[in-house]
Amino acid sequence: MSTATTVAAGSKSAADRAVAKSTRRLIPFLLLMYVLAFLDRANVGFAKQALQDTVGIADASFAFGASIFFIAYVLFEIPSNIAMHKVGGRIWMCRIMVTWGLVSAATMFVQGSTSFYVLRFILGACEAGFFPGVILYLTYWFPDSSRARAMGLFYFGAPLAFIFGAPISGYLLRFDGMLGLHGYQWMFMLEGLAATAVGVWSYFYLDNKPADAKWLDADEKKALTALIASEQVTKESHGPKTVLASLGDRTVLYFGTIFFLLQMGVSVVVFYLPTMIAKMLGTGPNLQVGFYVAIPWGCALLATFLVPKIAERHNKLTLFGFLSLLVASVAMYSSAGASPVVGGICLCLAVAGLWAVQPIFWTLLTNYLGGLGVVAGVAMVNTIGNIGNFVSPNVKAWADSHFASPVAGLIVLSAVVLASALLFLGTRKRQSAPLVAPAHA
């Protein structure tokens, strides 16, 4: 009998109680943080028309400004995860949220393309490491058998940000003229300060690891710590053991390639969905568009819950990941130039597919990596993915201009998502050890 099996059998009840308490304590708060992170990253899409009309930012300048965020994110992401591993999630998550909230709020003072570029770059530097930091943080608290469920719940953040955040962003635009401020200025200020407030709260709320949690009893701390430690030993026996080894690991780079292509599809949805829906409705950004934008994200919320759960139940993570990406690719292609009804349905399917695959993706990767390997490996994969976020808006702008068609970029990016689907089929054979099937949600 293996060490992991012995630990799990000998302290299953205590470990299960610890996981249940960790889920109730940590996931809702991390979810709130992710909602605010995504809202502050993507609300620029609602400000697009206002920034163009008020400060004269052209389409190409907006695309570059939206994407330059990810240059800074890429530069600082791996160092950020290493720093979090050393100082702990409590301090580092507080630092990330407080600084990004203040910079996001400062976007209200944009005066032109240059200041837009500068603030977007600084925002990326401040937020760098948040997402991979949370993925790393979850490995400290949740064993392989329950991490996928926790990760799936955490991934509700982006859909929730748009279900509730999109109407809020649209509503705040109606404050135009109040106290001499434009609507987009109110939006940036209030949403940015909300992130700062939650960042301060995180310092007092989060614990670094189970051993620090006063809300776990002694048996629960011991059982959960021993179970996770035993799994780490198994992973380190077959995966990369150091930061440098992880950065050059072929499986890590393969996952990074998939995530690069996947994030190119995600980026066009995040930044241009309000604009695409507004064009379908024949209007500009407003409260009505905000409510319509929430519909595809509602579909994403449902898919993110159901698809990984079904994939786990049938032990077909790779297959369902592939199918999710295939559906997203076909739907993106079909939405180009379609009628409002057909286009709306296709966008719902595209967003749902792009989000349902991601908890599956991270489950496959974190079940492979352990120790220092997971610290750098997760950040490395997310860094490569964020290069895709930078490339995507510029590819769209180039394709639309080169082919003189407003849907050319969407068609090109649908082919990119198809490529990620085909590569996803190879994830299982890239693993050096059997995947641990997550527990059913």
C-alpha cells in the first residue's frame, strides 16, 4: 500500500472535514477576489466607445492598450508566484489586490493613448501572479481528489463577474455628468476601490496553509497536511523538482502552448463581447447591452459546473476538454455575420465552451506537478497563455483591417481555438504518471 493510500485510509474522516471546512471558508472569498479581478481587467470593454469619443483613442490604440496589460503580466508573473511561495498567500494576495485596485481606479484619469498604455501596463504589473497564485494556493489546501471541484467553484468568478458585473458596469456608465465626471470614470473608480477594500480584508481573512488555520482542529490540520505532503512526494518522483526544471519541462511547455491558443480565444470574448452584442442590437454600450452580455456568461456558469463534473464521473477529462474547445471554435466561426438570434446563441456556446474547459485543463496540469515544480510550472503556463492574451486583440485588429471585414478577426481566432482543441487530445499521453481522478462534485 502506498504512503498516500495509507494516509488517506488512516485519516480520511479528519481530512474530509478539513477539505469541507476549507471549501466553505476559502472558496467564496477567493471567488469574490476573482470576480473583482476579472471585472477590473475587462471593464475596459465597456469604456471602449466612451474612451474613443471622449479622449480620442482609436480602434488600433484601444486594442494595443487592452493587450499591453498582458505584457506586464507576463514579465512579472513567475517572480510573483515565487514571491508568494516565500512570503505566503496572505500578504501577497493583499499586495496584489490593493495595488491593482488603486491603478484600476486611476484609469479614470486617462487623457489619451499614452496615458492609457501606461496605466494598462502598470495594472498588468500589479495584478501579475493573481490567477496562478490562487491556483498555487489551492494546492496548499486541497488534495488531488478534491482540487478539481474547488477549482471549478473558483472558476465561477469570471461568469459571475459578467452576470452581475456587466449590468453594474453598464449602469455606472449612466452616471455620466454626475459631479462633473463621465460615466466611465465612475465605473473605473468604484470598481477599482472595491478591489482595494477586499485586498485589505484578505490580509485579515486568509491563512497561508492548513497549519496556520485556527478554524481547523488539530486532527484536521494534521490529516490534511499529511495527505497533501504525501501527494507532493509522488508528484516530485516523476515530475520536475525545481523551478528551472519546471520552466523547461516538455509537458509544461506543451500545456503552455495549449493555453496560449486557448487564451487567444478567451481574450477576444472578454474584450469584445460587449461590442459584438451592441452591434447585433444596433446600439452602443448601455444598460441593455450589459444585461444581454450577462446571458452568455450565465451559460458559461452552467457549463463550468456541469462539464467538468460529467468529465470526472466518466473519467474522460481529455475528451470533454477537447469537445468543449471544439464547440467553442465552431460557435465562434458561426457567430461571424450571423443574425442577432443565431449570433447570440453561438456566442453563448462559445463562451460556455471556453470556460468549461479551463478547470479541466488546470486539473490535468496540477495533478502532474508538485513541490517547487508547481510554483513555477503553473506560473509558466499562465505566462505563456497571457502572451496569447496580448497577441489576440492585435490579431483581430489586423485581420479586420487586412480583409476589410469586421468579422475576419473572429474567424481567424476560431481557427486558433480549433488548433487548441486538437492539441488538447494529446494531454493524456504527455503525462508521465497516471492522472488522479477528482472526486465528484
